[in-house]
Amino acid sequence: MSEQNFDIVVLGAGSGGYAAALRASQLGFSVALVEKGKLGGTCLHVGCIPTKALLHSAEVADVTRESAKYGVTSTFEGIDISAVTSYREGIVASKWKGLQGLIKARGITVIEGFGKLTSPTTVQVGDITLTGKNIVLATGSYSRSLPGLEIGGRVITSEQALELDFVPKKVLVLGGGVIGVEFSSVWKSWGADVQIIEALPHLVPNEDEAISKQFERAFRKRGINFSLGKRFQSVTQNDQGVVVTLEDGQTFEAELLLVAVGRGPMTSNVGYEEVGIGMDRGFVLTNERLQTNIPGVYAVGDIVPGLQLAHRGFQHGIFVAEEIAGLNPIVIEDTNIPKVTYSDPEVASVGLSEAKAQEKYGADKVASYDYNLAGNGKSHIIGTSGSVKVVRVVDGPVIGVHMIGARVGELIGEAQLAVNWEAYPEDVAPLIHAHPTQNEALGEAFLAIAGKPLHAL
């Protein structure tokens, strides 16, 4: 047995954990970073980065099919899945190597192995006891299933979907949230027949309802099928495929069933409850400053109730390091964290939906404006449709921006600045947006909701 002492011990090296370690090291703390898998966690290895690589491959497939309308002669001959895999793995490997180099350069001690919290100041990894003046819990999340729905065989999660060595001819997707619609988008672009099953009334149900409805129209146009408002009941499988039955008796058949019903906190068997950490349904409870009920123990990322997004975890990690250093960092509410769904079309949003804004302020105190991307030159050039919706308090600030269309995820930066700085549309309207860009659509929307529409009626 050996013991090592640090200012901060971080349990988990995903987005939240490695960000906490990097910022803490930058602030002069000695840091141990414990990880049973690979540095970078879910986002880098089986989440954000590899799935977006697949989505780019899907985009290239669609552009190749449609190239004639842009005056380019090409032929789409199918998907070489081994080449796609090589491309995806190359990107992940490059980012992983870069992260390893950065961690090493910052002098952070990486401890490989399964770590367990054994007291408010200690983490045990094999025969090594790590003692920290502060502990940061960052153990991340796992792909959830439903009660009685066993993963295995032809019933897969997103992790197994990434590793498929073939393009399914027909696939069922259980869940119409971000993960479900992104994989549906990829498979449709690759030539598969896709059927989504979503128990809630809309696809991307956490978005503004107007955006969800536009999204559903876009998926219908692409030929992606979906069933809404009907709950999953059971699945059977054999050597040929799966049969899914819904509670209303409908059945669907396919080669595979992707279970995409969200992610759960990875907090079992890591000592949290035994040490006395406050928990709720597997999540670690914290105050707004990410402190648990035990002094000196913090939690970040997907194990903290709220949005499960890599950039939220990343910011949590920075926040906690600065909190420990006494820098009093600013709290960003989950509502004001940008969200992006990278399907075709993309969806990007920040702030309150119109319905949530009306609940908070009253219907008569909320105004909104939808700018149609049909009026935007760059959107026309790249062949996308969609809209930008701005929600404001009447005679008050912008409190929500909701967008749908190709590449709108790249526009969310300005939108989050407007929402988080509580800008009035009248403040943003005079600012100049480069032409021709999709960013102009935001400018036009701000102009319109400020009462001086230029290209809108």
C-alpha cells in the first residue's frame, strides 16, 4: 500500500474531470487525475467527437447525391464502413494524443485504474491511497435502458452503434431526443430505412415546440419515419432481426433496435453513498456552487442533476477549480447553456422556450419573432431551410434564441452572449453582421423583434 498527497484529487477524466485538473494545475494546485478508461471520457471516445465524425460522413454522402444541382458531376456508390471507421478513429486518436500531451505538460499526476471514494479526503485506486485537501467527483454517465429492456444482441446502445461494421438496411430507434435523432440522421443519409419511437408528443422534445414541429416536417421530408406519443412495451429478437411492440399494440420490425433513452449517472459502487454524499436517484446533489453536503467535496458534469452536455461538464470543471482557489466564479444557470443537435437539420438553442418564458413572465409580457431562413442568402446558397426564433421580455431583454437549419450550431455563440448578457434587441440590432453569412439571420431576427424589420413584414 502507498499513499500520495495532493491539493486536489479528481475522480474521473472526462470533460468535467480533465477541465478541473487543467484549470487547477494552472492555478498552482497539485492534482491527481484518476481514470479507469481513457483520458477524455465519453465525449472524446464514444460520444460527441466520434458521433460528429459519423454525421460529417453522412453530410458528405448527401452532398454527393445532390451534387448535380450545384453543377458538379459525381456518383454516390455507397458507404465504405471500414473507411468511415478509420476516419472516425483517426480523429479520436489525434484528440486523445493531444489531451495526453497537455495533461503531461501541466504536471498533472494521472492514476490509471478504478477509483473509489473511501472518505471525504481519500480515493482508493488499487493499492494506492490518494489523499486530497479537496475531492472532485466527475465519474460521468452511461447509456440508460428501460426497465425490463435488456441490452444485447440486436438491441444496442450508442456505444455499440459506433462500432457497427455494416450499414443496417432497416433500424428502429427508441428515443427521439438528441442521440436518437443524430443516429437516425446518419443512418438515413447512409441509405438505411429508419423508424423512431418516441413516447413524448414531439421529436427533440426539450426544444421550443415550434422548432420541434419544424424538425418533424424536415424528417418527414427526408423519409425518416417516427411514432410519437406511444410508449414502448417489449422487444423480441432472433437471428434475422428485432420486433418491437408498443403499448397500443403496434409492432415494428428491423435488423437492429438502438436504445437512445438518455444517460444515467455513473455513481454505483464508487463509495459516494457510503461516505455520506447526498444523492437522489443516483445523481449527486450539490448547491449552485457545485459543493456537496460534505465540505471539500465537489461534483461536476453528468452526475449533477441537469443538462448532460460535455460543455456543461467542462465549464463545471473550470468553475470548481476556481471556486477552490477562492476566485468566486460566476454561476451559469442550465437554462442559459447552449444546446445543439447535430442532425440534418441541426437544432441550436439557448435560454427559455416561448412556453417557459410565458410561464415565468406571463403571456402578455413575452414577445417572439421567427425569421425564416428562406430570406437568408447564404442559407439559400447551401440549400437549407429553417428559422431563427428570438424570445424577449416585452420592453426587456432577449431571454431565448431557438434555431433550426443546416449549420445553425455555429450561430449559437452570438445567441448565448445576447441571452447571458441580458441584451436588449435594440442593443444588438445596430451591430453589423457580415454578408452573406447565415449569421445575418440572427441580425435580421434581432432587427425585427426590435421593431424595425428590414426584409421581413
